[in-house]
Amino acid sequence: MNNEARELERLVWEQVEPRARQGDMAYIRELGSRLSEGLDAAVEQVRAYERGLARVVRTLALTPGRDSLVQLIRLLDEHGPFGRSGTDPRVIASLLAEAQQPADLAELLYDRVERDKLDELRACLFHELLLRGVDTEDFGPLRSWPLVRPGRHTLSWLPVDLRPFETGSPFPSRSINGGAGGAWTGLTAEGRLDPPTPRTTERSPLSDIATVEVHETIVAAPSAGDFGHFGAWVFALDAPVNPALVPALVPTLPMACVEGLGPSARFEIARRPLKDIWQILFSTASMGGMYGQGAQGAFGRRATWWSLAGLGGAPLGASADEVERHAMESTWFHFECDSDWFHNEIHDYGIAALSPDRRRIAVLAATDTD
């Protein structure tokens, strides 16, 4: 706190109440004006410090080499963790995994005897490296991390190995001065099962049965990615349905995302493998859309698993193995359409999942346009 701020604080405590009793309201108003002007200046100063610190951290994290990593860790040990925009552990972990050598990261961050405040960074970095194909078994400190990590952390629920459908996950490419998002693929011609037009205008009598908890689970990926708008619906079927009938059924379901869709309006749908669905959801959660930087890789992975759990019908509180089993045995569809709900300007998609017993359809729709 500078001398001017201390003096203003002193005047507030010593003068405001006596001046009020004297009826000198102009003095109090003038003091308020000085405080407001000082606050505006202080806020801008804080923002300048935050921007500068974020750039320093980004430069050290993205400059390959042991020396830059050593200096960043020293900065974190002395002053971190920061927890501000651009300098929180999720971002730092993602930057480090992109630019630094796994051997150096394992030695300098995980093989430490002294206690520190970097467990959140280590928790995120472990999954960032895993998603990028690093074999943690090759590095002793990484191999032992799951055994010594703090318990009850939300990331501790995740598998400590990479599941086949997670391989090849997309990541942004970043530099000190900027960066580009990862690949975002729309609906392709592969696996297309568009129902013939004109489609029926008769609406399905099914009702949405999604509870609040299930809805929040399904939308975890676009919520983490701070997408513009998203929704989820779940429908229980009277009898098992053939997956071949799902493409015609989806546009008839009572969902806001297809409301008002005309019988000949564009509705395109394809059957997709779980790996493709994973990449859509992981891109959404980890990199976000046009208006946010996403949750990064580690928490993006967690949000994606949550969405898979809700879509695949895994019980609330299920283990990762149980979520994987439901996801592997579900039938997955990717759709796009020209209803009023979708904007089709940036990133828009719909995902439908037919449960393993074929008696439940869950749908997630997301648009990156407000």
C-alpha cells in the first residue's frame, strides 16, 4: 500500500464520522471521489502486473530447455502458486507439457524431497503428459505419482493410463505471442445415415427424463469449455430400438435443439466411433470455443469423461472402468441441423448415444454462439 492510500484510509477512519456529525457532507463526498479515483488506478495497476506476470510465465514455460524450466520452478517456489488468469496451474501445466522434455519435468517437478505448494500443478501435468502419449512408466517419479498424490482430488478419479479411444487427442499449438487452436472437424461424409426427406412432422411421444444431476453430467464438456449455449435430454424407450432407426427418431424427439425443424430442412447425422466422439468433446472442454481458453487438458479430460458417463448411461458415482464399459458398448451418433436453436456460425454439434441395452437415448447439443 502506498503512502497516499494509507493517508486516505486514515482520513476515512478519523474524519468521516465527525464530519458527518458536523454536517460537512461535501468533505465526505470529496473523500469518496479521491478513493474512487485511487481504486481505478490501483485496479489498472494490478491488471498490468497480471499481464506482465502471465507473459513471463508463458515465456519460461514455452521456451524449451532445462534452464527455463528451472527458473520457472524457482519463481513458483518463491511466489506461487499464482491462481490468476494465464498463470493458474492448469494453464502452466498445459504449456509445460507442450514445450518441455518429460524427463526434465519428471526430475525437477516430481522427484522432490522437500514439501512445496505445487501439487495442483503436478496433478494437472501428469494428465497433460499422459494425453500427449508420454509413457509414464518410463519415468520413475511419474510412475510413482499416482501412489503419493493427495487424495480426494477430482483428477484422482481418472485412469492413470490412456484408454484407446483417448489417443490422438487434439491440442492447441502455442507460442509466446499467441497460438492456434487444435483441429475442429465438423460432420463428415463417413458413416452418414441422413433420414430421407421429407421427414415426418409427427413428434415422438417420449418425454425427457433427465434429472438435474444427469443433465449437469452430460453437459460437463461444453460447460467446462465455456461454450455459448448447450442442452441435454434423456429418453427412456418402451422397447429396445435398432440403431438403424435412431437417425430418423432423433429429429422427432421433443428437444429444443430440433424444435421447428421443417420436414425438408437440413438434418445430417452419422454413426461415429467412440474415438471420434471423444475428440469432439475433448476439443470442446479442453480448448473451449471462440470466447474462452477452455479447461486445458487435465480438467478437459475429466469433463469429457463426465459427459461420456452421462451420455452412456453410467450410474452416478460410477468408476472410470464402469463409465468406459458403458461408453464402449453404446452406439454413438453425431448430427447437425438447421433448426433455430443451432446458429451454425462457429462450432455447433449434436451427439446422441444409444445405451448398451438400446432402451435409452441421451442427447447433447452445443453451439458456440450466444
